[in-house]
Amino acid sequence: MQRLSPLDAMFLHQDHPEAPRQVASLAIITPGERPLDYDRLIQVINERIDLVPRYRQVPRRVPGGIGMPVWVDDEHFDLSLHVRRSALPRPGGRDALHELVGRLIARRLDHERPLWELYLIEGLQGGELALLFKSHQALVDGSHTVDLAQVLLEETQRDRTIPHEEWTPRSAPGAIELVAGSVRSQLNRPSEVLWSGEYQWSRLTSKLPVLGPDSATHGPLVSSLSRHRRFTTVSAPLSDFRRVRDEHGGTVNDVILAAIAGGLRGWMLTRAEPVTAKTGFRAMVPMSVTRDGPAGDGLPTSLGPRVRGLMLTLPVGESNAVVRLHQVSYALKGHREMGSAVAANKMASLPGFATSTFHAVGARVAADESHRPYHLVITNVPGPQDPVYMAGQQLQEIYPAIPLTGHRTISVGVTSYDGHVYFGVVTDREAVPDADVLGQCILEALEELTETIGPRRTRAPRGRKRPT
């Protein structure tokens, strides 16, 4: 029996209807010669699930809270309960897709079953299909378990043959065995006594009111969470970000963060929210660092680098797009000069389609740092710049969906893949019903930056408001 870490146990205990602890990815695929249907999807997952045995296990608490919960095989595992089918109403536009995804990511996973789901979504315009992957934060840690998408996606269109054995679940331990195993484990590893105490303390403190990043203030990014979510997507050519970087310096990541800062500014103005020169929002930005770099607050992964949380103040009050970019670049300069940052091309060349796993690890780091005063989470993971495939179908687009925690009403996940940058924006439906406006404002902020390139560099940034 493998025990949950204190962090995983905390994620499990703090999972509630207003803040489900799950990371999601929305993938858009183009059907190949052999279109993907539900039966074929079940077959592909059944062939690969041996590679992620945790996806057939459930967490079980030790009676009396004596020790950490353990992972046990689900004796009644049924793949059809986890792989589900849905369809959009005609004409199957992106607005309908966003609405469906918003409902699905707001729905908690069943703790009595393995903590993941996958939805096959049909009826998209143009004959495309969508896949929505959902995995609990206690499930994907990048070390013992990677995200399901990572083992399903291939670098070639040809299906890879993977040896598959018939799975037989191990019998679940009884209450006496759970208690005895926990006692033995604590005797052999005294540090587990401290872990157990930490877990029990987190259970007690989780019953107290959750404070937001600035609990004494209220604003569009700080509010009590409802049980409902909005989701929207934004995409732009990677070449636009590179052109801005080449013109003004810094990195593609700097340009992405500056576009988000400008998007938040434009969105605030559409809502008639007060924006002054000093307005800034603190973002938790998980960053990958080399293993021989500082450990920081991050979590090790089996993928090579480790991840630590970096606090960045987004200069939302700055009206000039280029100055915003320089302020972001300067704030991140220290991280790069420490020599521990992992280059984007090295991240993108890691084996497998690791982006979804890194988003999950980044979200874990941010959740572990939720006691720190920040307003939103931004995860940015560079992916491969060549197409990848699943069951012979080409992946066209990929959008992360990062969970909301505390009183934070917005999260942004970013992935670059095959020549494009894809933003997934999650918001609380009641506090931020206009997620689509925020997405459009991010695009307009990027356009402001591209307009400063070359002959148009001296053109003043636009300050018009978008109609609400």
C-alpha cells in the first residue's frame, strides 16, 4: 500500500463543491481516416491504462485518522464510468463548447471511484471532436503518476503497440490491516508521525473560513466562490509573441504575461472598475527550474525539471504596452540570471506530451502556496512544435483549465503547441460572468504589442473600451 503525501491528503480533504480540486485539459482533434468514436476511445485507454496504475486506484482513509490515507485498487473499476460521451447542440460553435466545459469542470469527481474522468464531445462545427480530461490534484503529481493525456498522445500518426495484461485488482485491506499498517509505517519511518500530525492539522484548519489574497478588500479577482464556472479559450500565432520578443527583448513567457496583464487592464476598464497607475495584481506563476538549482517551494517530477512558485506583480495600471512588457521582463530577470531556469526549447523536447502533467504540477505548487497573498494563478508550459496524435487523430488545439482556490475568481493556463499559443481561462460564473470579454481583451493586449513592431513602433497604444 502506498500512502498519500500530506499535500495529496490535504487536496483530498479540501475538495468541496465550491472549489473542486481538479485540473482539466480541453483538446480539439481532427478525425483521421479512421474516425475516433466512443468504442475506439475505450479500447485505446484500456490499452494504455496499465502505464498509469493510479488511475485504477482510490484513496482510503485509515480509521481514526491514525496515519495518512492509502491508495488501494478499485475492486469495482469500470472504465465506462470514467470515459463519458457528450454532444453539442447544432451548430456546435465554440460558445456552446465553452458552456459545456464550464459545467463539467465545476462538477466534483466521485471520491468513491478513481479520481479522473474523460469526456468525448461530439457535434463540433467542421466535424472536429473535443476531449476533456479531468484529473484530481491528489492524483497527478508528476512523480508517481502523470496525466492520462501524456500516455495517450503519440509523436506519430501510427498506433504504437503496447503490451497489455489482464488486470486483476488486489483485495482492499480491512480496517484492522489499515491501522496496523499505519502503525508499522510510523515505527519504521518516524517522519510519518509528523506527516500525520500535519495532515490532521490541515483537516482542522480547513474548517476555518478561507481568507483570500486580500481578505479586507473586495474586487473582481477576490470573492467567495460559487459552485459554477465559466470557461473560455483564446489562441494566437506563436510567431506574434516571438516578433514582440525579438523587437523588445525578454522571452516569449514575458510577452505572454504582459499580454495577460494588458488583458486584465482592458477587462477592468470594460467593467468600469477603478484602474490607477499603481494598480497591480499578484500572480502565482509556477516556474520550472533545473534539479541542481534551488529547490525552492517546488515539487520534484520524473520528467526532469522541478517546479517552484514565483510571485509576480502584474503591472495592470501601466497604460503603455511596451512599458508593461519591460516591467514584467525586469521582474523575471532575476529568475533567469540565477541560472536555474529551464529553457522553453528543453521543456518542449521532453519525452511524451508532458504539458498537461506540468500544468497539473504547477497547479499543485500554487495550491500548496495558497496561504500566500496572491490574486490569480498563471501556468505556462511550452509544448512541442510538431503535431502529436491520439489513435491516429491529429491534435489541433490544447487548452488547460486550472482550478480556482480560496477567494480567487480567475485562473489562466497557457500552452504553446505546433505554432500557436493557447490560453484557457477559468472564472467563477457569478463573480466573473464575462470570461469571454477577458479572453478578447488578452488578444487585444497582444495586438497592442505587435503594433509596436517596426515602422509602427511609435504608435500610441489604444485605450478604447470594449462594449460590455
